[in-house]
Amino acid sequence: MSSERCPNCHETVNARSVHCDACGLPVRGGRSMSARAHAGIHPAAPIVFVVAGLAIGAAATLVVNLAVGIPLGLLGGGIGVWMLERGRRII
């Protein structure tokens, strides 16, 4: 069984561990890390931004006017991407 040292607290960490048992720091050498846990933004984020932004912006434009629809569309696109990223990190 191989082990390595935690770069934060210098405790011995099992090579199969994802986090250090002592301090909780994620260990990069862990083999059991999920294939879905990638750094960076989700590849579908631009599509989600456009679709959510257009849907919310169009609805706000129809209900109120264009001056309200544009900012709400941008806000809706940002919230859509935030929900996508948050969901990916929770799972």
C-alpha cells in the first residue's frame, strides 16, 4: 500500500484517498477521484447562458418592455450557468 504526504499538513495520506484525513485538503494523486470532477467551466455553459437569457429576456420584454428585458435576460443567463455549475459540483 503506497502513501504520500499532504502538502498542507505533511501527514501521511493513503494514495487511494481523495482528501487528507487530517486537514481535508483534496489530494491530487488520489486514484478514486471522479471523472466528472474537472476544473473549469462546464462545456455546455455558453449554450445554457444563451437559452436561459433569451427565454427570460423574451418573457420580460413581452410582459414589461425591452429596457427591462435585456438586463433580466443577462441575469437569467447568469443564473442558468450558476445552476449548471452548482449542480455539477454538488453531485
